[in-house]
Amino acid sequence: MESYAVRRERWYGPLRDLFSWEKIDGEEYALASGTPVFSQQCQELQAAAEGLAALWHKVALIVSQGDVRLLRWLGLPAGMQEAVREGLQLPWLTALGRFDFVQTVAGWKVLEYNCDTPSGVVEALAVNGKICACEGRKNPNAAGEELLRQAIAESLYIAHRAGLAGAAAFSALGSHSEDAGTMKYWQSLAAEGLFVPLEELRYERESLTSLVSGEIGCWFRLHPWEIMVKECAVDGFPTGKRVLELVAAKKLLAVNPPLTAIGQSKALQALIWQLYEAEEFLTKQERQLVQTYMLPTYRQNVFLGKASYVRKPLWGREGGGVTLHAADGSLLAGSRGGWHGAAIYQQAVELERMQVMTEKGLQEGRRLWGVFVAGGSFAGLLVRLGAAITDDQAWMTPVYLSEEG
């Protein structure tokens, strides 16, 4: 019988050039344990993710042209607002986004939407397909690579149509293996342009440039807008704000565009829930989507003394700053320090408890389902197993379609 260690090496050994972060700091990240998903589950997640992606886009577009006070309520820094309003847009909110779903006793529920800088795409689209093929399994993510390729091609076409003659560049921190590997994967799907590490980019002569690529016209980035807007060069030059000015002046197409900052702000979930409760703006179908898949979410803590809740900073990622509280406000899980800024409060739900085989033997984790959309269409699933609050210490497992169910 094949041991876990042998299977793991058989799965991930040939993929290390593509997926170098299958272990992180020597600790297992990618498990050699598959997760089945039934066709009916996959179909429901597809419909839910595509419907919610369209709803997020609709609300974000209206908000972007609304009162500046609403942009501030969403937490958008002043230096980002003009680029959100004026920059070139895509036909969808995001070329690639990832909803995080959890299966509860009340059905599937969305915890959040990373539409700005989603991670896990190499795992979901490239690695998952290779492992399913290796094991003779049906891959629920089979269409994902082509959908992302099409979204990238459409973005390049929009830049060309806008007269942006500069090169295409794909950027992330060169020292971060996962982020750099992710954007190199995007570039491989584009089959044009170059990977340019963030640290090699320059703002020169009112353009974004690099020594390798020269002037850049279409910039694919894995770097959060809310961080970039604050960044300055060593001499204090406000590089981030200047790049956002280029985007606002339509001299640069950034993918994902600044509009995704509205969708990335967790306050948008509170706004959508508020519209749902007020029975305003949303169609009957959209209200049904919200009722079925979203959780009560507010900018104020309406749960205290009534029900358990989760506090989430507007811009947190990878579980950073997220805290789980009992109804009396006592801390159940999460960080005690940092992230004291603006936040949302969301009804708490329990993530599924699962047991999974790892290098260290049978372990328990809480399961979270990432659901990708590329160009507004369902692109694939990513299963992660972690603590009560999923963070960057979570494991991932490949996913395959099961004939049962």
C-alpha cells in the first residue's frame, strides 16, 4: 500500500518548478489528501459565485460614482478615489476573484470576497488539474485556465484599444515565492509580456517603467491597492499615489483595477446587506441571492449581547486581525493585538470540522471552500483546512468531482 509520503512526493515532486510553495518554511501546505465535491454542490457554488460576482460589480460601479462620503464609509483613502472613479475598467469587477464559502446547517454561506489580489489560483487551476489527471479523477476546475486566459486577453485588448502602447508587465514581490510564482503563472497564460518584480518598477516621466520592459501600458499586479496608495520611495516621493494618478488619467490599465478596492473592502458586504434589509435597489433575484448566501453584516456591532459574531478589519487578508467573539463580547479565537481600525461585524458561523491525513498523521481542521470567478464566470474550487479563523497557516487539498451525491 502506498504511504502518504510516497504519494505526496508523486503528486508534488514533478510540480515544484510551478508550485514551489507546496511547503512553506519547511511545513506542509499542500496535502496529499483529496477532497470530493459532488456535481450538485459544484453546480450550486457555480451559480452562487457568478450571481454574487455580478451583484458585487453592480453595486461597486454605482458606489464609485456616488457621494465621496460613501467612499470614505467604505474605507477608501482619498488618494485612491479619483482612480476608482476615472480609471479604465474591465467588463467585470475583476479579472480574477475568489469567494470564500463555508457549508453550514443553513446551507452555503459567503464569508468574504477577495476580488483584488486573490491567492491560490496556481493551486486551483494548474496543480489541481495535474493531480486529477494523475489520479484519474474528474477535475471540477477544468475550464478555469482557459477562462483566466480569456480574461487576461480581454484586459490586454482593452489596453490596446485605449491606445496604451507600453508593454504588458506582471508584478509581485520578487522575494515572495508564492506571489511571484502566481504572477509568473498569469504571464505564462498571457503568452506575452514579462514578469517584473515590484521592486524593479519605477515612476519616470509620468509613466510606470522598468529597465527590462521599458514603459508599461497594461500592469497585472498582485499587490493590494490600500497598501500601494501609502507607499513612498526612500526619498519620500509618493510613488503609489503617482501610479494611481496614471490610472486615473487613463495612461495605465491596472489589473485588477482600482474599482476592486470597493469590492475588496468588507464594508461593501455591510452595504449590500443594508440594501437587502431596506428592500432597495436590488432586484428580486439579487435579494434572493443575498438571503440565501450572505450573512448579516454591519458596520456597527449589533450582535453584542444577542449572538456570537466575527469582527473583521475592512482591509485584512489571510485572516489578519479577524476575531471571533461570544455574544457577551469575550474573545473566542483570533489575534488580540493590532488591526484596531475600521471594521465590520458579521454573524458567526461554524466552519465544518474535518479530519485529514498529513505528514504528521491524522489532523483536524476547519474546511473553507474558495470559489474562483474569472471574467465573471466560475473558474474553480480551492479547499483549505485550518483553524476556526482560516489564516496563512492553513493547508490546501486538491478537489475532485465525485459520482456520489
